[in-house]
Amino acid sequence: MRAHTFVLMPLLVLSLMLSACAHYRVVVPEPTPATDYETVTMHAYFRGAIEDTRPTDNCLANAIDEVRVHQTLPQFLATLVTLGIWMPLRVEWRCAKPPQQEGEGF
């Protein structure tokens, strides 16, 4: 093996280890969170043809304040190795405060 291979291989492995996550965040323009984050690992199958859905039972008026989606390196590798047949993701959300009714909050 050449000398540069001994340098490039550890750099390649290190770069794969450091590129561990993908993060996505959706938040309303003026957040008013009512709860702490709830976290769950969700699964999609066959490139999203079959999805895992979770109700947000604790959110009053079905109001979501923020959603964050994370994919770790092991989750990405599971997606890659199974060619998208199994796609795990970590999803976090916070509920919003219910909207004020007219006459409230003077």
C-alpha cells in the first residue's frame, strides 16, 4: 500500500464519524410553546410508502409550535444499507399555547 493510503483512510473514517447527523426544524414565526419537547423515533418503510404516524394527544386544539427531525449516522446507515426499505428518524415536537378567545388576555 502507498503511504498516502495510510493518511487518507483514517481521514475518511473520521469524516464519516463527524458527519453524524442531519437536522431539520420547522417553527412558527412567533413561537409560544406550552410544553417541553416530546421525542419519539419514527419509522418509514419502502421510501415513505408506509409511514409511522403518532398522534399528539397532549396538544390542545391540535396546535404544534415546533417540529425538529434528526437523523443520526446509524439511522442513515440503516436507510442506506436497506436501500430505503427502512428509514428511522428521531422526531421532536412542542405544543403551542391555545389561541386566546375574544375577550381574554387584557
